[in-house]
Amino acid sequence: MRLSRYFLPILRETPKEAEIVSHRLMLRAGMIRQEAAGIYAWLPLGLRVLNKVNAIVREEQNRSGAIELLMPTIQSADLWRESGRYDAYGKEMLRIQDRHEREMLFGPTNEEMVTEIFRGYVRSYKDLPLNLYHIQWKFRDEVRPRFGVMRSREFLMKDAYSFDLDQAGAVHSYNKMFVAYLRTFARMGLKAIPMRADTGPIGGNLSHEFIILASTGESEVFCHADYLNFDIPAENTDFDDIPGLQSTVDKWTSLYAATSEMHDAGAFEAVPGDKKMSARGIEVGHIFYFGTKYSEPMGAKVMGPDGQERPVHMGSYGIGPSRLIAAIIEASHDENGIIWPEAVAPFDVAILNLKAGDAGTDAACERLYRELSAAGRDVLYDDRDERPGGKFATADLIGVPWQVVIGPKGLAEGKVELKRRATGERETLSLDDVAARLV
Ligand code: ATP
Ligand code: MG
Ligand code: MG
Ligand code: MG
């Protein structure tokens, strides 16, 4: 992408309305724009990151055996009357009437709809286990939308729903998601700790929230510090290995970790003093097992091996990709801007042309731009006729992991500069060496 032809509306001023650093940086870097309270447009740079986050979420869901579909954002009130949640959900639900005065709603979650789909097709235990997920916009009319996309009203959610014949099967499905979540967040450079959690309006009895520690987090959390150094399950994890998965989950739940709703001060006392962490946290994911809470009232039943029909055991599993982006920035930035982990960076490399219009500099930049792009790297080429200071500031602000600085002085000696955003380290190399390093 040539910056001269891109749409990157950088803000010079720090927006006053933004209270936390991720919100400020997302606005300044031209990633998002507020269109109404808690409702954001994703500008091109923001959308690139969102797509990368979604790709990781999707890969790890698929790896664990979940299957993607896409359900609509608008749902019918009648569906929610079947589960009894239409009235119970309260003011967070955006209720809509269509032209025929039918009651509709903008989905805040999809348990009812996915249960309706399931019951329309699945009749036998032989078709289980099944886990269906989608990545779709949700709307919750939050009392206090704030912190940009951290707590917005319209937000993206990956929500998965598992169906099993019995509780033992459902626990295995739960464990699959638990492990998939550990991998998902780790791939984004985050240390997410699974914490015992309240099940809230969705109901049920087995539940963990995945929490990122951050001073700006809205939850109060208590946990054992050793979680920060636990090993993440490997890419080749066998998701069909029932005892193997269980032992991973057992390890990751062996030490104390709870949100304030579930906090047990007595149990926390047993954690050694130097390992006690009480901190603020951001909820980036949440998994539930809730048995037959929806399948029973909605009649989602299958025939068991004994010929008896019974309601399926279900779980639901959410991740907020839009909130995650804010959480990643909270965890990874400095005074100059965002520091993207490579896996979710909007661009892999920025090429900074220090003298646009100078034939030799232009040619060197163009060559590197072509080579890296051909190798499949996402490259942002700053080809604008601007002062070097502005280019450095932009590249730092938007947090591209690698910057290649190319100017006539260096080129006279056959050299360009390679800067690593995360550490600020700089190296002087030949153009060929830079290309070899970055492809
Ligand atoms: P919170 O406690 O922050 O209100 P929640 O418990 O209501 O979140 P869940 O119903 O568990 O949220 O939804 C699953 C995931 O969706 C959350 O873990 C979070 O990542 C994301 N999410 C929920 N509400 C919002 C929101 N208002 N803005 C952005 N992401 C959200
Ligand atoms: Mg909520
Ligand atoms: Mg919550
Ligand atoms: Mg939750």
C-alpha cells in the first residue's frame, strides 16, 4: 500500500473525549471513528487489524474442531420468548419493530438462534458432538459505553455453541474451547488468565472468564502470579485426547484465580504472599457450560444410543475481537504510539522514503516495496512528499513492527536503516540484506 493513495486519517491532537490510552491511540492512528455513542466505524487501518485478529480466532476455533456458520444480526422476539429471555434480558437489548409491527431485536448473543438451527436438523447422538460458531456484530445497549471499542454498544463477537449428548461430552467440548482460547490469546502476544467466573444472565454452572491484566481494566481480579509463566498448549494439541485436554485444563485451573464476583478471600489467603496478585483486568473471553438450560425449553433433543430422546447439553463460548484490539494496545504501547505484535499488525513493514522525488531513493524504495509485496508481506510504503520527522512519527504511532528508512545519504554508501518498533533497535544494512531479513 502506498501511503499517498491510502486513507489514513491521523490526528495530531490528542482527542479529549478519550480517557484511556488504547482509545486515544486508536483515534489518533485513524483506526476507528465514533458514529454514535458506543458505535464505531472501522477505518482501513483498524479493519486490517480486526481482520488479522479474526483470522487467528478462526484458525484456533477450526483447529479445535468448531465449524463456522453465519447467523443474522436481527432476530425475532418470539425465539427469545421460547427460552424465557425476552423479558428477562432487560434494557441491554435493542428492541425493534418491523413494518408489520412484528417484534424483532438486534442480537446481543445467539443461544436461542443456534438452538433453533440445531433442533431443525439434528436428531441423533451419532451427529454429536457439534460445535458451531460465527463471528458477527452484536448490539448491547450498555448503560455506560466507554473506552472506545473496549465497551461499545455495537461490537464484534466470536460466539461458539457446543452440543453434546451428556455432561461428560459437554465437559470435553468445554475443555476444547478452553485450550483453543489459551492458544488464541497467546498468539496475539497476550497473557490471558482463565478465572472462575459468575455465569450471569446466560446461566449454568461451569464458567471461566479469560482476563488480561491491565490497570485500565474494569474488573477487579485476584490470582496466583505463576499463571503468567505457564506454558501454552502446543499447535499440535490433539483435541480428541480427552484425558490430555483435561490435564491441561486441570493445570490451568490448579491455582487461585477469580474475578471479584467469585472471589473467596479465605482461599486467596492460602496463596503465598509474593505470589498474590490483586489487579485490574479486561475480560476478553468467556466460556460457559449451561447444560439443558436452552435445549429443554426449546425442545432441542436427540435420540440416545438407548433409543431414548433427551435434551442436549450445551455450552457457549465468546471472544470479543473488537475489545481484544483495545486490550492489545493497552498491553503494548509506548509514548510514541502502538507497538503491534507481529501476528496482528496492520502492516508487517513500513518503508520510509526520506526524499520522495529523488530518483535513486525512489528506485530503492520501489524495489524493496515490490520484493516484499511479492513475498506476501503487507507493506506500507510512505512515498509522500513530507518531512522525515512526520514519517517517523506516523510509523511509530501506527506501530508497524519493522521500519526501513531509506534516504540518499545512506544509499550513497549502499546502506539503509532497519528499525524494530518494539525495541527501538536500529541496524544499518544493505538493501539486499534488509530484503533477505524481511521476506
Ligand atoms: P462485560 O462483563 O465486559 O460486560 P460480558 O460478560 O457481558 O462482558 P459476554 O456476554 O461474556 O460479555 O460476551 C463475550 C465477550 O464479548 C466478552 O468476553 C467480551 O470480550 C465481549 N464483549 C462483551 N460486551 C462487550 C462490549 N460492550 N464491547 C466490546 N466487547 C464486548
Ligand atoms: Mg456485559
Ligand atoms: Mg462479564
Ligand atoms: Mg462475560
